[in-house]
Amino acid sequence: MRVMLSAPSQALWLRLRRLPGVGIRGQLDLLEHFGSIDAIFSATPAQLQQALPGKKAAIQDILDEPPVKLLQAELEWLEIPGHHLVTWSDSDYPVLLREISDPPIALYVVGQRSLLSTPQIAIVGSRNPTPMGRENAHAFAKNLANSGLTITSGMALGIDGAAHRGALEVTGKTIAIAGTGLDRVYPPRHRELAHQIAEHGALVSEFPLNTPPKPENFPVRNRLISGLSLGTLVVEAALQSGSLITARLATEQGREVFAIPGSIHAPQARGCHALIRQGAKLVETAQDVLEELGPLANVVHAASLESTRATASLAPPMVSLLEHIGHDPVSVDSLIERSGLTADVVSSMLLQMELNGWVCSSPGGVYQRTSR
């Protein structure tokens, strides 16, 4: 006789998610074959053998008594307010996610589960962005969140974190897709960010509790970032970046792909340039994204969405120096040569412009204009 747990339906979904030797596609095939989660776990050995030929371990796991200790820990986690399990049979399972080739049968959620069905834009990019890339991610996220889009990303260092923070800054909505179980935060330095997202948005994972940050998990979770979203915006990416995996998955899923161009000298821009050559839409402002997604997402569509910052007047010599900086990172020595000014004068003006937000400094002693 089988042991019954509290929340039996949830327990069955958790068991199906863990069946040995049965992947995501196999789990969906089982649901289609039997018609419901209850029918799977009440099936006879003969019925299971027909549905799972050669899968002896999985069949035995279904027939055996449930692992009470293991499941009870997850069921207790689900009893915590704000913790949810969104399953394939739930009416609020995200429609867009159902359309991909390998949707998960269940999602662990901390926060607002309703956000999974809101219009979303994925913003992804380098873990080691330039200052301009970080600023672009933050600004695009703010503007797109202000327009009504939910910002979805992977909570990684760099571009992901900047995108989440941009949305949170304007009290917009944001979703972080984790590559671990939701009982842990990765990367650890984003613990405070994760708490903010859980409070004002949602943390989501398909991985059971106690799943560590294995490298192979992150490309798998990327299909959820793109699959939940109407489109994916790549801010900065090297040629071997995981963000290009997300962009490729978005294309395969029939979603829009956007890329922000950068300097031809910046390694972090080469992935975006490759995407643009392959057909991604080149975007320079949030408005460019909204022109593509606005009708689909039913969001605010206005040219005035671009963020504004407090301005400070620049003296003519600083305007001239700003023109000499151009739009690529440049060293102080090069600026001295281009402008004909002394080192002391150039250093003084750069300091003033950096304090007022016109330029930013990068490792290696180079300066770059901001999006201002």
C-alpha cells in the first residue's frame, strides 16, 4: 500500500520530475499517454511497461512507495508563503513556455507566480561587461519596465544583474531564472538582489531543491529565459558567450532577437555584431524594441520613454575634449595627443566630466563616453 503525503498532487509532480532515466520530453510523453498525473501513478506494471519500454528503474520508481523524507522537505518548502509549484496542468502555466520543444513539467517559484504569464523581454549579456554595457543594460531595463514589460534574465553577474536592478529601480517587474535549486542563491554575491527580486518579482527554477550550480545547468535554464519572453535583447557578448546560446534558442523558438552594437575594438561587442550579421535586429534605444514588441505585448509605446538624468553644463573646452574621446575607449596619452592640451588640464577635465556623468573610466586607465 502506497504511503500518502500531504499535498498528494504536488508530491506526484515532484516524483515525476525526478524519475530516473526519463528526461523532460519523456515526462511530457507520460502525461500525454496517461492523461493526468494521477493516472501515471495509479497505472499497473503492464501499463507502465507499455508506456516506458526498457525503463525498468523509472517503472520501479513509480510503483515503489514514495521517498517520504525527500519529498517532505520540498513539500515543507512549498508551504512557506510566496513559494509555489507551477505545474503543466495549472491554468496559469505560461502559454509561451508551452510552445517550446522541451518545456519543464513544473516550475519552482518564489514571489509572484502571476508574472510568468506577463509580457516579458529577456535581457542578457556578458558577465564582464564594459561600463557602457552595464549602463546600457540598466537603462534599457528601466525604460522597458516602465513601458509595462517584465524584465527576465538569469541573475548572473554583469549584464543580468544590471538589467534586474534597472527594472527594480523604477518599481518595474523582473523575473530571475536560476540554474540551481531555489533554496540557494548563485552567485552568492547576488543574495541581496535575489531577496529584492523575490519581494518585487519572481525567482524561478525547474531544478529541485539542493541542486548545486553545475555548469551544465545554465545552458539548460537559458531556454526558459528565451522561452518565457517575446524577445531576447543581447547587450554585450563575446563570441563564446552563453548569451549567444540564449539568442540561438530564442530564434529556434520563433522569438525576436535584438542586439546592441558596440565598438569594433571591444571583444564584448563581437557576439552582438555576429548576431546582427545573422539577422538579429540592431537596436539603439528601448523605442526600437518597443516598435517590434509593442503590438504583441500591448505595452506603452511612446518616444518619451528614454531615461533622463540631471544635466550639467559643460564648458567649451570640455565639449571639445568630449569630441576627442569619440565613442571608443581612449587612453589619457591619446587624448593629450589629440587635443594638444597638457596632461594636467586633460586629467582635471576628465575628473570633472566623470563626476558629472559624462565619461567613465575603465581598467587600464582608459576613458569612455557614457550614453549621456
